[in-house]
Amino acid sequence: MKANEVSKRTKLPISTLRFYERKKLIPEQFISRDENNYRVYDEEVVEYLQDIKMLLTLGFTIEELLLLIKESSHVEKKALVMDKIFYIQQLEAKLEASKTFLTDVLEGKANFQTRCGLKH
């Protein structure tokens, strides 16, 4: 499939696809050339790019993704993923504490008082 089809299916601009190619974030196995030397992407690249988008959303940097793709050690890759899991767990705890606090504000149980609470 051509770049414009990949772009439509992944909701990534073509410029982002080119950037990922330059950074070697898209492995060569997903890209070939047709008789006119246009890029042709393998069907599997769509799911691969969806995973890349998710990993970026989870806080991975391009450099970290390259470490996961390239031939770094299993130990390094595992440590990197475990660090992200720990980061997400910390974020979940902060979000839960924030939700509890805001519920307390609404219920008038917080030291911070406002008229948005359920009790008037």
C-alpha cells in the first residue's frame, strides 16, 4: 500500500511516516519499492504503527523506541519497559489521589471550600 493509504489508516501525516523512516523507526521489512521506485508498505505496518503511537502516548521517546527495535540486550529492553510500567503505576496513584480530593471538594469534606459542592 502507498504512503497515503498508510497515512489514512493510521491517522499519521505522511511527513511523520517519512520522519519515522529517516529515524529507522519503521523496520525495512515493512517497506519495499515498486517498479517506479515508490514506497510500498506491507499491510502489517498499520498495526505496527498503531503500536508505535501507543508507545509514544505512554511516554516512550523515539530514542527509547529505537532501543526496543534494535539489537539491544534483553535486559536493557526489559528494564526500559519495566520503568514505564512503574511510571504508569505512579501516575495512576496520583490520578486516584486527585479524584479522591476532587470528590471531597464536591462533598464539602476538603479544607478547600467552594460553592461547587453538592452541599449548599
